[in-house]
Amino acid sequence: MSKRRLSVGKGEAGVSASTALGIRTRKRSKPSTGGVRNLKEEGILLKRMAGAPIPNGFRYEKYLHVSDLLGNCMRKIAISYRTGTKIVGDPLWDNMLQTFAIGNGIHGAVRAKIQRVRPDEMYGVWTCKCKTEKKTFEGTATQALEQGACHNCGNNLDTYEELRLLNDYIDVVGSVDLTLLFSSAFYLSEIKSIKKEDWDTLTRPLPMHILQIIIYWWLARELGKPIHKQVSVFYVTKGHVFGVPYKEFVIDPVEHIHRLDEYIEDAKALKASRNGGRLPVRICPTDSSPQAKKCEMCSLCFGMDE
């Protein structure tokens, strides 16, 4: 018997359906009068933090994200769209969420420093902290501050959002980690945080990271943006080191651009399928292959002739 899965909407803030119901029905507690209470239970926070992973479903949007293009089977995504079967994915447990939080913090630290030391070069979409009518501006950090404070919340436009590159030909979107504007052209960089033991032995960028920044460069070129011929993969260690915690690898995209051919064809196949065409080709030789066994769409995939 197959297990039914519940798709949790954004309204429940990423919690399970049962948890969301509990939040809505749980009796609201209020503090009583003064005094000291003696608790007999132990591990107060641990009991409340344990378990309850966050669902990690596929992002159903018009544009396919670059990370999904690189890390997902296009046939699986196409079948999901055609049959309405949701891609649930593996849940995100606390250990993975902590890793993501560390990475996000490192990304923020790198951007904050560039914003401080090179505000005239750091390029992106800048917003205020307004929770109603958010004011936005695309340009450098210096240009964003010159726009003045938001009339609604009174804050400057100093909150950074990544530059998004949309391609309507293959319906793919990429968000560049860090974009600089100098010498009248854009310089694109991908920021990666890695374990110290991996950072210590790192002598070249990882192949998947090269592909990611090359796709961003290709998307920018297709949009007709002025871009430098070089890009960077910028590694930051998650552990403490004496000295500079960074390693940068400058890459010539033209040398690697041929590696994008199969991914561009995959994206085109997915778009064609969503528009009523055939499903993308099956990449698993049999339904017993290792990748097929882990796929949520395996039975559907091998049950379709096309």
C-alpha cells in the first residue's frame, strides 16, 4: 500500500499538517501571578526542538532554478507536472538546517564586507526593511543609498538581494551570489562555504561549482549584459584558520561553455514537455538501478511509454 503524502502550503510556514493543526488548536497560555515554579522535567529546549523536520519539496514555478537543472532529473519533473504528483523530497532535519544556517551566515559575512569596502562596485537589488510597500532599486550599494530613505519605513535601501537572471528561451532562472560592476561590466562570483578539512586540501574548484557559475555567466550573456570574460568561485572555510579564510579560483567561462550543452538541451526538453510535448528521455536504464530505486516517480516513469 502506498503512503499518502501531504503537501504543506506556504501558509503553514513549512510545518507538517498535524503540527499546523496543533498550532491552531493549542490552548494559549498566559503567565499567572508572581512566584517561582519548580520544574521536574529536564531538557526543556531539547524536547521542544527534537524532530519536526521541514518538508523539502520541489519549487513549482514558471522558471526552473539552476540548482534544480544541475541536480534533478528533467523527466521526473516533467512527470510531476503532467500527473500532478508532487515531488516531496527528503525532509530537512536539524543537522542539515544547521549546516545551511552556517553557510548562509558565511555568505552574509562576505557580502557585508564587500558592501562596506566596495559599495561603489557591489551590484544587486536593494530594498528597505519595509513590511508593507517595499521600495527596491537595482544598482550598486552606493547608488542605492543615493535614492534616499523609504518614505514609509524611514530605512535606507541597504538590504541586498541577489541579481536574478531570467531566460525565457529555456525558462531557467539563476541568482548570482555576488555581482560586482567595474570597468563598465559585470563580474560574477559564486560563494561556497566548505568544511575546514576540505578547504585545507582544496587546489581547484569542484566541477559542479564551475558549472553553476558558468551557467550564470551564460544567462547574463544571453540577456545581453556587459560581462567580464572571467568569473570566480570563492571558497570560505567553516572552521578557524590563522590568516585569510578564503580561496578564490578565477575561471575563463569560454573554456567550459561546451559543458552546458546537455543541460541546455535538458531544460529545453522540460519546457517542451510542459507545453504539451513528449516527456524528456529516461536516464535510468532499469527500474532497479540505484537512482531509480530512490526516485519518487519511478513507477510512473517506467509505466509511461514515451
